[in-house]
Amino acid sequence: MFGHQVEERPNLRRGETDAVYSTSSRSSNATWVRVPLYSTNLSASVQVEVELQKRGWTRTEPLVGAPGDVRVVLEHADGRTVEAFGPLNVALCRGALRW
């Protein structure tokens, strides 16, 4: 995830497994935090868009489809294009997974 080490760890409070990532590259100083729910949280999905921009991708203006759904088109500087459908935050994450 964005260059971080990701692991699955048990969450004893909820009795489920969480995906967590290390906030430090040095294991002795590592703090492990839960991976944000990018596709269900609009503010977290903005992090996806920022990372895509760093990697040469731009998002065209979303096109409205069915109620609540949009078509997101991502274009790379090298000419590649991917598209995805759904609520904006979901469509953005789906597009990011396709490249």
C-alpha cells in the first residue's frame, strides 16, 4: 500500500483480522495502524487520488450515471487509460486497482 509494509493482524477487540501498515521503515520504531477504508471513506479516497497524481495519473471530471454512480476515467501521462463506475470514492479506488 503506497510503499508501506502491510500485514494482517488479529483485532482482539472485534474478533476480526485487520490489515495494518507500518508507519516507519525501521522495525524498531514501527507503529502499526489500520489501513484506511479507501473505498468507503471519501477523505481516505482522496489519498488514493493524490498518490495516483504522484505516479503520473490524472482524473477527468466524473460523468454522472445511475443515481449515486459516476464514471471515473484515469489517464496516465504515457497514454494509458482506465475507467470505473460506482459512487465517486468507490469508482476512484476501482480505477486505481485496474492500472
